[in-house]
Amino acid sequence: MNSHSGTIGRWQGAGLMATTLLGTGVFILPQMTIDKAQAGALIAWSLLTLAIIPVALIFGRLASVFPHAAGPAYFVEKAFGRTAGRTIGLIFLLVVPMGAPAAILMTFQFVNALIPLDGWPKVGAEVLVIFGLFLLNLRGIQVSAKLQFGLTLCIVAIVVLLFGASSVQPGHLTSLASYGTPEIPTIMIAAGIAFWSFLGIEAMTHLADDFRRPQQDMIPAMMMGTVLVGIIYVACTLILLLVPTDKSVAMIGVFDALLGGYGAQVIGVLGIASGLATVNVYAASAARLIWSFSNEGILPRCFAVKNRHGVPIRALAALLSVMASVIVLTHTTGQELEHLIAWSNGVFVVIYLMAMLAAAKLLPRSNLPLVVLGCGFCLALGIALGASMAYVLVLILFVAPFLWWQKTHISRKQSLAVNKAS
């Protein structure tokens, strides 16, 4: 548990939640889902928004009752034992350096709209951004929470403005007729990609101790953020269907078409800011998980150091250093953005499923209908992701045996120490 008092309020938490979920994807993911499913993307986003609500409620209730820096790993450990919980925690840590390059690659699509970058200069700029996130986090997550609440309001205002401009032009409605009949397989593929947008629900549980009143504020903050984000993604998808464009970043083309220009500047700046917000929250939450595991002896003790603002400074520095290394490796190996997204989504499907199962044991039975809905949601997404789930299975096959060995090794050493003492 964190030793400092919380600093985040309900509305700041809602802003932090919303910008974490909007993140890099708010102006990119709707375009990617339309490429896969055409008009079916609208169905995918609508169903996903409804299906994620039970999951968000369960996470909020778990975090408000059991606030802990380890988040889902702590819930699973309380429900199913140390090895299971720590397996969830470590696969989360192992996916963050994988998800961060995907988030930063998406962010730099907006950077390229303003300042064309390519090759190693682009990689250098991405690494410089990571160093900036380190500086931003030195004074704690409350600084980022205040900035991100304002960012959320700006994004909502732009989406409302675009939606209003598109709906008052009846000629745009005819463009919907050009899309074919939605098909279930393509809708499932689109939903598998769209799930990236809701990664961040579990990250908020790592920050439960940073709330002033987690029992009163966690659930309202998470629900406000989740519902708002779902509405925004549905609206953005509908706008793109109504106003087709040939721009590489479609929302920039829509902004230019509906509002007469400056799309690269407005959408570009908001896209960059929201993308960095996503990476920032994941860096902060994962650093706290490293700190928690360091205190428990799973990871080296050197990561258990905090600065005067309660920030696990060494854990944060180590995590961001790994992210920078993975960005360089991603560039040299030529990995595609869609692969990074699918692999990351597969890990979070397992994390969410295990958290739902833990809730069945830890929360009152009145929560069982929500748990069932949450489990069904996770299983459906796992099917949609298909072969991309192989990545998380490999992680589990590697991490779980190691943690089981560590547990038995420590138990053996303790038994030997007791025998010698006696």
C-alpha cells in the first residue's frame, strides 16, 4: 500500500480515466475499425461500449474495497493464491513495454501530420518523449490528472463540434448507403481492434490509493470516464462513415471538410496530447506495480524507493528505459502497429477475465450477474483475437513456472533456516 495520502478527486479521476481510454486511439481507432468492417464498425463500437460497463463496474468495486498498488494482481492473489496473482502482475508488466511502442507509434501519426519525421530522427523524438514523461511524473500523478481533465474537455468539445457539423448536412447521410451489409466475422475483428480503446480500466485500479476517497470516488470516476469514452468513439466512427476522406489520418480530413481547415493543427495537437496521456498513466501504474512487487520480494529491493512526492522513482526510470529500448527494437525489426495492438489486447483479455473470476470470490453474490457478463465479454474477445492470443499463452507458460519455483525455493530456504535455528 502507498504510504502517502491520496490527492485525486472524483472529477480528476474521471478525467484521468477518460483520457487514458481515449488516449492514442480516439482519432485513429475508428478509422482502423472502418477499414476492417466498414459500417459494421459502428455496431462493433456500440456493442463494445455496452459490454465494457459490467467490467468497469466490477473493477471499480474491487478497487474501492481492496485499494492496492498491485491492482488486478492483488485481487487475483487474494482470490486464487500468490502464484496466480503474481503471474497476472508480471504479464501486465511484460505487456506494458509492448503496448507503449504501439501507443507511441499511433501518437506519432499526428506528429507526422505537423512535422514529417521518418527513420532514426523519428525514433530519437520518440525516446525524447519518454524522457519528458519521466520529468512529468516526478511530482506525482495528481499533476497529470489535472492536465488530463482539461484535455478531456477539449476532445469532447471537438467531437461535439464535428458531430454537429456533419449532422446538419443531409448530403452526408447518403454516404452510409455506399457501405455493404455488416458481417459478423468482420464486426468481431473490428471489436478485437477496438478493445485497445478500453485498456486503462485496470490501470486505474493501480492508482486507487492515489484517490483521496477511493471507496466513494473510484466507481463514479470509472463509470463517468467509461461511458463518456464509449459515446465519443461511437460518435467519431459515425462521423467518419458520414464524411469519407482520403487523408492518412481520417479525422484530420473530416475536420478540414467540415470546419474549413486547420485539421492537422487541431487534431494533431489533441492526438499527440491524448496519446502521451495514455502512455503516462500506464507508466505511472506499472511503476507502482513494480514498487509493490519489490516490497514483496518478487522483484529486486532496489525498486522500493520513493521520492518525497510518493513516486517510485527507480521503478519508473527502469520501466521507461525498457520502453525506450523496445521502441528502438521495434524500429529495427519493422513490427506493424496492428500486430502490437493485437498482442497487447490478448494479454489484457486474460487479465480482465481473471479479475472477473476473482470478483466472484471476493465480492458479495449480488455482483454475480455483472461477473457473468464480464466473463462472457472476455471470452468473446479472446475468440475474436484468435491467433494473437498465443502471445499471452507464451508469457503465462514462462512466468507461472518461474513464480512457482520462486515460491517453493523461498519456502525451502525458510524451512532450512527454522531447522538450523531449532
